Amino acid sequence: MSIDFEQTYNELYPLLMRVAYRITGSTTASEDLCQEAFIRYYERIDKIPPGDQAKYWLIRVVKNLAFNHEKRKGRERKAYHKYYHEPKPEITNQGETGLMEDESKRMVQDALMQLPYKMRVVLTLKEYGGLNYKQIGEILKISEGNVKIRVFRARQKMSEILKKGEIYVP
């Protein structure tokens, strides 16, 4: 394994996990998607410039893999429920505070999943990926101004969705 690959892996794995998790809501799926992204990176390492370009490339790959995973999961879920109609499993009793915290996190994740694709992507990269507007623009191949508009609108939409659920998130 080359030193460049190992360094890139160590630096970007936590960021890529956050991006994948915010899209999928699953640690296991996020780990699998990050692994797949790094396999693709390793296969193309000679063709991808190091540094920020590698970072943006990997974020774009993880984002696309995560959204494809969610689409596939949605189709599978629909097929499953069509035949079995099973309710979701109950949350274990963790005390009132734990339940409220879990419920708030679930509602935020559900609200994020209700956003249109373009809004969800920019908000995920900005809030959970820790990227700035310029970096997001480079990843998505859109202008920095367009990124700012999408983030603003996504935050507004999230706020509206969460207010319906009586959850306040500043």
C-alpha cells in the first residue's frame, strides 16, 4: 500500500463516514460505502491528482454511492412492505431523556431524507461534511453562489419540516 493512499485514507475516512452516515443513517452501510469508495480510489490512484482533488473525488464517490444505496434500499423496502406489512421495531427503554434524544435525532434524519435531492446533498456536505461553499461547489460542479442558495433553502425547508414535528433546531 502506498504512503499517499494510506495518508489519504487516514485523513478522509472520518469525513467520508460522516457524509455517508448522514445520507444513509446506517453505520454499517456507511462503512461499506466508504470501503467501496476507497477501493475505487485505489484502482484509479494514478489518474486522480493528490490533495484536494482526491478529497473532492472521494466525497463525490461516497455521496453518489450513498444516494444509490438509499434508492435501492427504498425499492427493497417498498417490495418488502408490499408483502409483509411489518411495523418498525420498537425503541428500547433508555429512560425519558434517552428516548427524547433518540426521537429528536430520528426526526432530524427523517426531515433530511424528506428534502429534495439537491438540497439534501448540499446540506449534508455543509453541515455534516464540514465543507465550505467553494469545496461543495467543486464537488457538485456548481457555482459557489448556487451552493449558498441551495444551503439557505435547504435550511429553511428543514426548519419547516421540523416545526411540523414540534422539534426546534437552531
